[in-house]
Amino acid sequence: MKILVTGAAGMLGRDLVPHLAERHDVVGVDMEVDVTDSRAVGDCVREVAPQAILHLAAWTDVDGAEEREEAAEAVNAQGSGNVAAAAAEAGAALVVPSTDYVFDGSLGRAYEEDDAPSPLGAYGRTKLAGERAALAAWPAGTRIARTAWLYGASGRNFVDTMLGLGRSRDEVTVVDDQEGSPTWTRDLAPALEALLDQPPGVYHTAGGGSVTWAGFARAIFEEAGVDCRVVPITTAELGRPAPRPMFSPLAVTRPGAPRLRPWREALRDYLKETV
């Protein structure tokens, strides 16, 4: 199969492209194609003539989106709509990753695919708008893949940040009132590929189980053998510009949907490669 990957130079793209290349003819593009420009996107898709598109290009700076929502909207919403329209013209299957931040975190249980979104901040609003734009432009070919708390070897991430701090300090302060599903990009890559064989719609593709950021930090130190104490604090004490959902684990309920392994098992394998 010929597959086009946008945002190929990002953390997820750097795991996804080589994974797909084992079985498919893959073309990766990044900043050279402006997804906010419908003509540029259309030209790219017509030139590549893919049978499938995995659209990873996105605005991922959560706090930056709060300050520049219009710019984030252009990338996450208009960009996804442009890619979906081009995919529809080409008849190409489409997968668009999204986020747990489309939920407000107040439900009290893991979110299922059909639960009503209610984003708290600009990032979640723009990603939800992107979901809707893609599904509206190409309803017969779009799969939305909501995921969460990504980390991987090819980008800045929480795991590497904690390891760096833990090796230079006796203790770190970490938020303990937000809970979600950490996801290794290496595990997410085959799940996104598997969605190409599933019907169009919304899917949840995050690491199994859930943990708070502070609990995640403790697990990182334990698995890596780093002697550093985690001091729990609240989100309010941290004082970040953008609101975050307090409890946003993602449940997988779709029949046949890919299920990722437990988050701690994935973390252990990631650390074996990086520590």
C-alpha cells in the first residue's frame, strides 16, 4: 500500500514511518507542506497518489494554544479538514490522531468513544474541531484516533525530562491530581496502522490503564533505578496557562479496535532502550 504521512518529522512520525516502511511504500512530509493551505495539501496528495493517509501534523503546544488559539485552530482544525478533503478526492483511507483533552475530565470514569466531548481549553477545542472537520469532509474514510500523554525517543517528553531531573536532584515536584493514560509512540504506531482495516469513526488508542503524573514519575524512577523523591503538588500550585482535564483515561470499546498494552509494561521496555 502507498501511504502518505504528514508531520513525519515529529516524535510520533519518527516511530510510525519506519514501522510502516517495513510493509508499505511510505512518503513522509513535514513542514514543507503547509496543511493550512488547501491548495498545497491537494497538490501533495495528487502527486503522491496514496491509498492511505496518516495525518500527524498538528499544533501540540497546549499552553501555547491558549495564547494563540487562532493559529492552533488553523493547524488542528482547518489543516485536518484540508487533509480530509484531499483524502476524499483521492479515495484514500484517513487516520487522524486526536487527544484526551477533548474531554473535561469530570465524568469520573474512563472515557469511551461515544462520550460527549467538552474541552476545557484551546488545545482541546481545536483538536475537537479537527475531528469534526475531518469527519465532515470525508465521513466514509476517516478514522479518529484519540490518544494521550505521548512519549518517545525522538522528541521532548515527560519520561526523559523526569530522568534528567532525577539524576541531578534529590526530589522533584509533580502534579498528582491529573490522571490519564501514558502512551509510548512505538506502541501507538502499529495501532494507527491497524485502524486502516477498521470502519470509519472515532477510536481510542492510548496505553492501557491510568496513573497520575506524580505516579508516572515514581514509576519512571523505580524502573530506571533512579533515587529521587517525588513530591506531589496540585495543578493549581503548578499554575500553567491552559486548563487540563483532571481524569481523562481512555477506554477502548469498539469491536475489533486495537488495544495497547498496560502503560507500565510499555514504559519498562522504553527505558530498557534509553537508560
